[in-house]
Amino acid sequence: MKQGLVFFRKLGEAVERLWERCAMREEDRDLLQAMFSAAVKAAEPGAAMRPFLPARPKGRVVVVGAGKGAAQMAAAFEELWDGPVEGVVVTRYGFGAKTRAIRVMEAAHPVPDEAGLAATDALFKAMEGLGSDDLVIALVCGGGSALLAGPGEGLALSDEVALNEALLASGAPIGAMNAVRKMVSRVKGGRLAAAAHPAKVVSLVVSDVPGDDPAQVASGPTVPDARGRAEALAAVRDYAIKLPARVAAFLERADEPPKPEDACFAGNEVHVIASAAKSLEAAARVAEQAAFATAILSDAIEGEAREVAKMHAAIAREVAMRDRPFSRPVAILSGGETTVTLRGEGGRGGRNSEFLLSFALAVDGVEGIAALAADTDGVDGSEDNAGAFADGQTAVRMRTAGADPADALACNDAWGAFAAVGDLYVTGPTGTNVNDLRIILIR
């Protein structure tokens, strides 16, 4: 018995030593977090908003808005605005902020609910009776597509929920999903701004979409889009989106959203006040201060998360093993929005954790690589983490902890795999959203 206890104690000590050798370097983790924090700070609503504030109008100032950072944008606007203000914004549950005059409502994300329906009604009601002397400030950021629940006439909330679930499972890029959303909504595709006419609408947009097209952020509630039914039907065909029957029938007969040349948009202003590009540059400056060279691949990368990860990993391996195409030490950064096609059932995680799990498998055993992938709003998918950390020993740690990383990737359970080794990155709501941030350090 005594010999058995000694054996198991020594075995436990050996496993602990192995775990310590496999753990990510603390200085790498600290630098990755510092870079993420700088990226988020660069998109802080108050500083970003200040240069784009319009002149005070003769009439009322009504604020409307939607997105995971809408409450923080509303609070920042109240601090900056010199004059009376009213209005309402909607954000995700738990993402609220304290405001004085602007009402903050909360609803579900990424799948719409009754609270989102009520919030959308409240936004339209806030703009009732506006005239040409009045001003509408639209605060728009990522997440608004789900938060602004407003099915077209003849459809129910359940239809919008079913559509949203189908879009999320399809793996289609954001532009394709939004083309469909705008056709079956009474608020998206510029319709909210059209309802404010003849008041002027100034949209202040925090972009979370590749290319920073404001008409795609939150499906463009106040920014019209030239695309219509033809583009929506093409998206359904090209990405094999399995539309619910009622939505498919509605799509064939629905009115198209108003076009950009419509008179109701004349005189309106649209400003992208924060974006992934600016945040990537801020993160790069932190790395440079730590004596790393930097390379920003792109702020508009799209595609299947696990496949995009393989491309990033191939570059990282080439640098680590051959010192090309970049010389070490280097920080490689990218932004944009990948997608996840659901393959399994019961898995947990978002596109950033799935990206990083695929990346970890692709750099398994390679020394000197450390990475972070996270959503700048603080939430990756439907879980409570912003993303995760990984390095060349992550897959080993997962196997040691009893989690098979390949199996986890196969069933879309990246959250479970990273939770098993304590490498989830949890920040809480950040108050902004400029899409995903991916950082790879190579020493």
C-alpha cells in the first residue's frame, strides 16, 4: 500500500512538472493581453465619437442605436453633447451602461427574442413626429442585427429566430447573411432612417465588418444598401442556406429596402468612427514597444475559421523554422470576421476559439509561438469568453487534461477544450466592437 502511494505521488509530481514545462510563457500572455487592451482602447466610444459630432439643431435631438456597445456609446454621447437629448438604444443582456436621458434596453444575442422586438418598437416610437428641424443620432455597432428584431409584415418573431439560426449554421460571410436579413426585416437596410424622415440622421458607426462598409454593420438600420432581392437569392443559393419555408416564400414577394438614392436619405451623414484597422495599428504599437517587429496581414479576413487558422499557422511555422517571410521576433496581426459551419451537436464556442483550436493543432510541438484570438466586444459566440490563448504546447496540455483537441474541433467544442486547460480569455463586455483580433507572437 505504501509503495503504491509513493508511486502515485511521484507520478503526480511528474505530471505537474510536465504541465509546468508546457505552460505558456507568462511574458507572452501578458504582452498578448496588453495588445488586446490597446486595440479595445483605440475603439473607446467617447474619444472616437468626438470629432464627428454635428452642430446642434433648432429642434429635438433623438438618439437611437443598437449593438453590443450601444449603451456605452449612448453614455459617451451624453457626456459629449451640449444640450438636451432623448431617445433609446438596445444592447445585449448584461452589456448595459448608466445613462441620464437615453433609455437603455437589453435583448438577446445572437438569437432574437421578444425583448428585441419591444426594443425595435421603442426605437421607432422615439422618432415619431419628427420634423425637418430635428436631428437623429444613430449609434450603431456590431450585434445590432440580432438585437433589432423586426420581421417583415406577415412574418412572426419565430420566423426571424429560425432564419437567424439558419444563417448562423450556414457558414456564409456577413455580407451574404445581411443580404437576406435586409429583405425580411422592417428595420434593417436603411428602414430605420427612412422612418425618421424629414429629420436629418447622423449615423456614428463602430465597424465590426470586413472592409468597414457601414451598410453592413448591424445590417445597416440607418444606412441604405444598393443590393436587394437578387443578391439575397444568390446568397441563399451560393451558400446553400436552408431557409425556413415561410421565410423562403416571403423572400420571393417582399418589398426591397429603400435604395441609397431615395430622397428620404438626402442630407444624412454616415461616419465610421472606429474600426478594426485602427485597433490593429494600436495593438501593433504595443508590440513594437516590446521590441517586436509587426506585420498586419489584413483587417478584412473572412472564411471558415478552421481553414483561416491553417493559413495563419503556416506563416507562423515558416517564421519560427526558417525566419521568413518575417524575421523574429515578430508579432503577426489580423482582423476581420471568420465563420463557423456547425458540424457537431452539443459543442460550445465561437469563431475565435475555433480558429485558435485549429491553429493549436497546426503548430503542435513548434517552439516559440504564442497566440491570442478574441472578439473585441468581449464575447466569442454565445459563451462568456472573449477568446482563448494557444501556443505550440496547447494540444499537449489538452491531451494531458483528457481533452482530445481533434475531436473537439470535429464537433465544434473549442470552448470545452480550452476550458479544460484554463486557457479561455475572459474580459467581460468591453463597451465596443470592432470585430475579431488575432495576434501571433514568434520569438
